Amino acid sequence: MVEWHPTKLDDLIEVRHGFAFKGEYFVNEPPGDLLVTPGNFAIGGGFQWGRAKFYRGGPVPEEYVLAPGDLLVTMTDLSKGADTLGYSAVVPQNRIRMLHNQRIGKVRLKNSLADQGFINWLLRSPEYRNEILASYTGSTVKHTSPTKICAYEFLLPPVSEQRAIAAILGNLDDKIDLNRQMNETLEEMARAIFKDWFVDFGPTRAKIEGREPFFAPEIWDIFPDNMDDEEKPEGWEFSTIGNEVEVFGGSTPSTKDAAFWNGDVNWATPKDLSALTVPVLLDTKRQITDAGLAKISSGLLPVGTVLLSSRAPIGYLAITEVPTAVNQGFIAMICNRRISNTFAWLWCVSNMDAILDNANGSTFQEISKRNFRPIPATIATDDVHEAFDALVRPLYLRIVANERESRALAQARDLLLPKLMSGDLRLSVKRTQQ
């Protein structure tokens, strides 16, 4: 096999700084151009949408308009662990125009000795990452630079092998992204069904207006034909969420007592939910011991518990797929009465404004269990809830399965990446003219 040879990134690429777009034109909502920021880089590399920032009405130099496929690298990070510093991401296909903002580097190949896909994965490799972490400047705000990025030395394979490496890792990433897109669609479908049935009362209103059925007869027939005097479907009732679910809070065992920590009991904080792309909690960043669990009055909550972050910020949502204890930053809902956990999850999504309106606090907003329980909830008849669960639960289970598969694929990718980049794992590639 053809030997790999020592190379500096500086021999292959240049990294160009972004433009300092004027803050007076920044907005948090579209319309506008999307400013690519360090927040658009996922931990481990790759593009994520995250909390978008837009630019509207200001001047835009044409050379700082990004194109799909452009390779970027982040040069600034605010997190304690420099979580995304130096990682790369590829600009995705999208209908919105994206701008090359300051603190983001744009990578350009200098010659044909390197494949851009390979460079993308090189900038996500552990060895490269270690070099960036060893050389950044700043404490609160961490900085790297084009010079430090381009100083990285490594063994460069032939272009044909570079392309093969990039293809293997890229195929895994593509499948993960396909699962993400599928989950977005499945979640949108679940939200749309909930809104139509329990917010807009769509089937009953359609019957009143004499419209044609848009569900199968076994579903259509269970919806009331009329609204009552309270403007809800006949036979349905007004309740409160506190009457329909059991509500629990949590706590934090003393961090000074080592006997409470590093056990095998999952213990969630809102930060565990902040990084989720789907409303599914499969694990937690920290674990406690049985002794630590004994310090939490709500104990170990079962699989299927709905978690709502109740402070800093309010509104992260997930359904637990593992038994989990929680800290004080949650309202945890166990659904063992009339409504399912998928209903409770979507009820929270639909009623987030009411949840926020019931929050209070001076330092930060918080929704207490006392203020959460009285929020109104419209409850249908049992057969409607059963039909809803029959439609929506399979969507949720598909989301869970996709997320589990994506995690397995990500683990395989992360195991392969350093082996492929170091040459410990070589690919058999037909030689072609370079």
C-alpha cells in the first residue's frame, strides 16, 4: 500500500476569517440572513441549527455569503470545556442565505493534494482536537487562530484513500442526519394531531360545518357532533394538569460527599435536556449512587416519566427511556391516570405560554409545582384518548428507535475516526491517477 507522509495543514489549506457584521442589524427571528456562529457547531463537529441568529437590513459583502458545501471551523468558544473550539462543519443545503460571520473560519484548499471531505474529518479527529486544546488562549472566552489550526502536523494518505475515508465516515453521518430529519417530521406530525384534536377541536368543528370525514370511520365516529356551552366538544371536560398527572420535583445530593456520586443511577439536570434534538432521554451526563438516591425524596422515576425543565430556562421537554432521578430544576410528571405520557408531552408543548405565564422569580423565572398543577387541561372521552395514543405512540416509538440507531452509528463513527486518521486501520483502495 502507498505510504502516508508527514504533512502540515498549512501545506494544504488556508483559513480565512469571517466578517464583523454590525450588531445593530442582528435579530432573533426571520426574515433575514442566517449568521453562522459557534452555536451552529455541534460538540464533536458537524453543523447544527441550534438557536439561530439572523441579520436583516445591513450591508452584506458578497465574498462573505456562504455556499452549501463550504467547510468552516469555529475559532471561539464560551463554554467551560471549549466544547466546540476548532471543530469543523459543512454548510448544509438550505433555502435561507447564510453568512460567514466573524469568529468562524472558512477553509480553502490550496492544491489538489487534499480532499475537502477528508480535511473536514481531520478537523474532527481526537489528535487534532488535543492540539487545539493545548494551544488556545483566553479563559472565559477561548480563542484559536488560522495559524494554530494550520500548524497541525499529521500523516497524509493518498487522495484516493482520503476520499475513501471521508466516504465511510460521511455515510455514517448522512444516516444520522437522515434520522434527524425523519424525527423532525415525526414530531411535527404528532404536534399537528394534538393541535387538531385537543386545541382546535378540528373533527368536531368539521362535523358541525358538514365537511367530509378526514379520518377512518372508527376514529371519526368517536368525536362529538357538537360543541357544548363552554365551546368544547360535548362530553369532554375541563380539568387541570395537576388532576391528570402526578407531579414531582427533585434535588441534588451533596456534591461534597463522594459517597453520593459516580454510581450507576441516572440523575438528570436541565442541561441533559438542553442538548437533545428529540424529546427522548436515553441517559444522563452524571450518575449517583444508591446512597445519593436516598437523598432525593422523589426517588427513582420510572421509564416514561415526562420531564419539564422548570427553571433556567423553562421549557426543555423529554420522556425518559431509562429510570431516572432528577434535580430541583424539573417538574416531573408520571402519567398513570387518564392521559398518556405522549399526551402530557404534547400538552406541555401546546401550553408553554400558559406555563411561562405562571412562572415567577426575581433572579430567574421558575414554574413551581404549586403554580403548575392548576393550569387548565381539556380532557376528552376515553375512546378519543385511546385513538390518539394509537396514532401518536407509534410516531414516538419510531423517534426513540431512530435516536438509538443514531447513537450507535455515532459511536461507530467516533471509534473509526481516530483509527482511520492515524492509519491504524487502512482501506484497500484501487489506485487512480491523482
